[in-house]
Amino acid sequence: MQIGPNLSRLLRRWELLDALRPQAIAFDALSLRRYADDTELARVPMTGVEMTHGAPILVAHRADLQCVLKTGAEAAGVRIHTGCIVDDIDFENASIKIINCPNWIQADVIIAADGVKSKIRKKMLALHGDVDRVRETGDAAWRVIVSAEQIYASKDIGLIEALENSVGLRWMGPDGHIMCYPIRNHKLLNIVLLHPDKAGTEESWTTNGDKKEMVAFYKKWCTRVKNLIDCAPEGEILEWKLCDHAPLTTWVEGKVALMGDAAHPMLPYVSQGAAQAVEDGAVLSVCLAMIDSKEQINTALKVYELVRKERAETVQVSAVQTRRVLHLHDGKEQEDRDEIIRNAVKGGMNPDLWSDKSFQQWCWVSFFQYFNEIYNNYFEEYRLRIPNNKQWTCGISS
């Protein structure tokens, strides 16, 4: 996964970034390429990101980031219970029912981070007579991780370069694109392959993919892509359906709040799913740190929603826009896109938003400025008192 400066800044603030760095790779560049002949349209430099935006851009295995966050949470005193599946929720009394547990568990506040298939989201919307609206994008994605041993055994110079260089490779083609980059200190090559969805694909991260289908779809793509697919281990290919979710009416009900994919499911086209979820957590910590009584919990959660909802939904929309740009068929529109990408390195806009300087500035930096503005504008309205020993910047400032 890609870790932009908005996420790495928070990790550093929480003294977790140094723990992730040994397993992460600092991006040198993003290479935008043609699917058919591997021609590089543009190379977007990333070496100056930390100097420009105040925090680094990295790539890492998702499990490594999760491990660092888990360790940090436990060091802060958080108790994590696994294997506990929530069966029901009582919004009024802030309590949950766990499967195979006879008693309801009550809390001061409940944060529902139960993912893209959130049961709590469905129940929350139902209270307002609304339904969870899922919109199929027409896309699915294969995820493949190839070991360094497999890459070197192939003796393919192009694949070895992909593993050893700190460069992300993005191939754009008709109805699909591929993102490829090394992780775990160049010991693994991570590949995500976007393609048209077929009937029956689940919205899941654990569905097994068919290598024969991968070979068939990318048969007209360049040799390096086909060689990458040849290295994909049989039985270790995951496939998931990509669905767009309509913005929700609300994220908050009483002392219960949604966060992460439960609140704003993200498509992967701008690499902001984890980052936006962590931003949620940062803002929640700040809002809850403002209060000194249980009676203020709902107010704190409303401020959290106010700060986060518009921004997260804007990122959702940007991902949908980027999908279309990356998947153009050959023709006039594709040629115009490619020309704009070539010229973007001279300072112009880039239709691949993840490579666009203005989008980077908004996505990676402006959140912290935006939080300042929201806080200042709404502090008096919500009348949240900051305890004398607290600083609201404790979780957010750069």
C-alpha cells in the first residue's frame, strides 16, 4: 500500500513512523506507462515530497502498517479483543451484542470501524428510513505479491528492475490499469491489476482469483506485464469487486460514530483508503479530548463528522474520476490524455490525480489547515471546552 504524507505525518506525530521505516520503501518516482509497448509517458519525481510537504511518501505491506498501529495502540493502553463479531447494536444506550455472548456490552462511546460491509452502517441508516446504497463500478481487482526469489528466478531484467528500483509502475490501458511497486525492503513485489468485473465477483478481499483469466485479459499488454503475470503464484491470487458507495446521510447516531470504510468506502484509484481512515482516528481523538463529561460525547462526534465528512467524500469522488481517466480505450481521448500527462512534468495539471501537484497539495497538506479553520469557526457554536491540561493539536498538527 502507498502511504502519503498525510498518513506518514500522523504516524510521525504518534512516534510510529520510525517503527515502520525498516519495512517500508521511500518512493523515488511514479512511472506512468502505456499498456501496449511499455512506453513511459512521464516520470513523476517523489524524492522531494518530504521537503515540499513536510512528511515522506512511502510504500509498505498493509500488514506492516497494521502491526505498527496495533503495537502503538497497545503501548498507549488499548486492549484489543479478536474473534468478537458484533451481532447487534443499541444506539440509544451505546451498547453492543457480541455473537455467542449472552450479555450486552455497554460503553461511553462506540466507534464502528467495521469496514466496507459495515453492519452498523446499515442499522444506522435504517433508523432514518434510508438504505445502504452500493453502486457497482464495473471493475474488479486482482492482488498479487511475488517474492524476490521468484523474480530473480525469472532472470527477466525488466522484472528485476521493478523489484530493485524504488519506483512505482502504473500501466494504463483499455478498461484497466496495473500498479506495481516493491515492498518489505525490496523482498516482495506488490501488484494490483484492475480489470472489468465479471458476474459473481464478491465485494471481498479474500476471494481467490483465476490466473487463466488474468492471462486472457492482459494478453495484448506489453511483455513485461505478461511476464509479471507469469510470476503470479497459483492459488495466491486474490480478487475483489470494486463498488462505489453513495455518501451517507450521517455518520453519527447518539454516542455511536462510523469511521474508515464503514463511513466512506474508498476505491483504490488515488491510494487514500487507509490514509482517510487514519485521519478519521486522528480527528476523533482530538474531538473526544476536548470534552470532560459524557454528556458532551454526542457533540464531540458531531464535530468529528463536520471536520471529516466533506473531505472524505471529496476524496471518494476523486477516485471515481481517476478511474475513468486511467481506463480509456485507444483513440483521440486517450491520445489527448497522454499528451497532457507528458506536459504535466513541465508544471501543468496531470489527469492522474495521484500524480497531480495541486491534488497532492490538497490531499497531503491542506487537511491540517482545514482542520484549523473548522475548529476556529465552530468552537463557539458547539461550546466545547478544552480541559486545561489538553491541547487540541495533540493529534493533528504537523
